[in-house]
Amino acid sequence: MRAEIIAVGTELLLGQTVNTNAAYISQGLAELGIDVYFQTVVGDNEGRIRQAIELARTRAELIVFTGGLGPTQDDLTKDALAALLGRPLSLHEPSMAKIEQLFASRGLHMVESNRRQANMIEGSEPLENTAGLAVGNGLTVDGIHYLLLPGPPREMRPMFDGPAKAWLRSIAGEDRRLFSRTLKFAGIGESSLEEALIDLIEQQTDPTIAPYAKEGEVAIRISTKAVSELEAAERLDVTEAQINARVGKHIFAREDIPLEDAVVRLLRGARFKLASSESLTGGLFAELITNIPGSSGEFVGGVVTYTNMMKHKLLGIPLAQLEGPGAPGAISESTAKLMAERVMELTGSDFGVSLTGVAGPAESEGKPVGLVYFGIAQRGKQTIVHTAHLSGNRNIIRVRAAKAALYRLWQVLAGVEA
């Protein structure tokens, strides 16, 4: 079934309110196996609402409205649709009784316009509003289904998840739902990942393959429509196996979690402790780790040694290593090695991770913007230092550096070849 979402409200067009409803409804419809092809935003104008409906009817079998069901004169969704369908509005008595009871219980005078919230288009099925007053509508006319939901998310969501989904299931007919699986990748860019899988992506029918990129990570969602979870799993397994055969060494999770979560889980499983020493990232690596609930069991702490003096005072790195004629400098492989080893020894942890480099906007120590060194010290093992040349502005380089260090640590913990 093809669907279109029409969000009604001038405040959406002015940017005063973010249209979170469309995303929520789209996700919910996808779970029901209903494809959203278009999303429309229209202001509080009956003529333009009617135009939006007329266009939607040419390209969708289901039109979902959100907003414009309230008591004021600019709440026009029901009026516009009723006029277009040539159907009268009638009062839904249970909803009206609820409104009257609310005002009476609060000792307030009910303004007559509140009756508008109890209006229904003739032939509609009422959808109870457990968090507000405006009744929802579900109706089918000439093979097109119309679903009217309130605009405030605190009212829309419980209505959509409850009576609206029940109504949608009753009209959907075929009991096929959308099942998805997310694969998370690191150490490979979106374009390189797409190139490795381009023939699978171009030939996709069912399951479908969709890549999504974030800084330092890429996700691939594979989806299929099926009657049962077992049937879906069989299809998804085949596609996942094809992807795994090509780029499996970059897959750090088979669910939608960030890289730092995967690292914490591996540390926890092995009962390892981690510490960090950071220069260019200024504590961002530690922040990512500590954003994961319960990570205090694995992350003992870290130091931000932004200046040479702090590297010397806190980590005991000789000044002769950091500055002066012939010194390797703070931004060097040898300094990254020392930073990782010293913080591991200082904290008594099993792993020490270091980051040093140039975030920009100007070069430092005569070294270019984007040059970063990551040190990974492991108790009883030889320290590993990786070099990266990252692009982007100052903030992007810092995020990419922290994610790259996490990926290198993940490789060690997961036993994946570099």
C-alpha cells in the first residue's frame, strides 16, 4: 500500500515547530509494511489543504493527516477533507461528553468552539484520544483510506500506536510486515562500502539494501516484507552473508549501536579495563566511552594532556621528546606510543589509548592539518601506533579521530586483522 503523510500547520512551514510526527508515523507505517512515498507540509489554509489532498489522492492509497483537529478556527483538516468528499461533519457524542466532563471537573466555562474537537466526518471510525480531546478519524472512500491524527506528539503517538494501528491493520488486508536488520561498519567510508556492494544494491528487490553514514561509522539496513519473523530471517540471512563475504572485517555490530558501545561490550566480556590520554581530541574519546551506560566498569579514566607541559607533568614524557632541536615532537608516533603506555601504567588498566595530532585550522610543529597518531598499549603486548590523515574542519577531524581510535581498539579486542 502506498501512503502519503500530510502534516498541517503554518508553524511547521515557519520553522517554529519541528515536524517530528512525520518521522514517527513513517517508522510505524514501515513496520506495518506500508510504504510512505511522499511527505507534505501545508499551512492552515483550507484551500491549500484541499489542493494537497487532491494531489495526494493521485499517488497514494492511504493519506495520513497530522494536525488541524483542534478547537480554533485555523484547525481545518476535517473541514477541508469533508468538503472535498462531499460529506457532512457530525458530533461524536462520547468525545463531546468527555470534553464537557473535563471542563466541568475543572470548574471552567467551555467555549463553544471546543465542540469542533468532537466532530467526525460522516462514515468515519472514531479513534480515541487518550491524551487529549480531539477525536481521530479513519475512513475509506472510493478505495482511498484517510487517517486523521492530532498534531501534538503527546496526543498523536498514543493514538497512532493504539487505535490507528488497529484500524490500519483492518484495512491493510495482506498480513505482511516490514522486518529490518542493521549492520554497522567502521574503518570504511560510505562510498567505499557502496562500491564493494554496488551490484547487490543495484540488483536489490527484496530484501532491500540501504546505506546510511555518520561521522566515523556507516550503517546498512537490509529490509524485507514477510508474514513471519522466521520467513524474514531466512531472507535477511542470505543477504547478510553476501555482504559479510565482502566487507565482514568492517562489521562491528549487527544492531544499531554506536562503535563505542561495541567496544565497551567487548571490554566487559573480557573483563578488561581501559584508560585514555588525549591531546587533539580534548577528552572526546573519553566522552564517547562514558556516554555508554555502565561503562564505569570498564573505563577507569583518562587525562587530557593538551600542552607539552601537561604531557610532561602528568604522563612523565621527557621534554626532550616533545620539543627542541631534533625532538620528535608531541605529534609523532613515538609520543603517541609513550602516551598510551604511560596512561596504562598510571591507571593500572589493561589498555591505554592515546590520540595526538593536528585538528587545525593551522598546521602545528610543521605538520599538516589532519595528521593523527593513535597509540594502543596492551598489558603484556607490544604497543601499536596507527597513523591517519583525516579531512574536514576542526570539529570533524576531532570526531573522526576519536572514532578511528575506537575502531583500532575494536580491531584488537575483536581479533580482527588490521
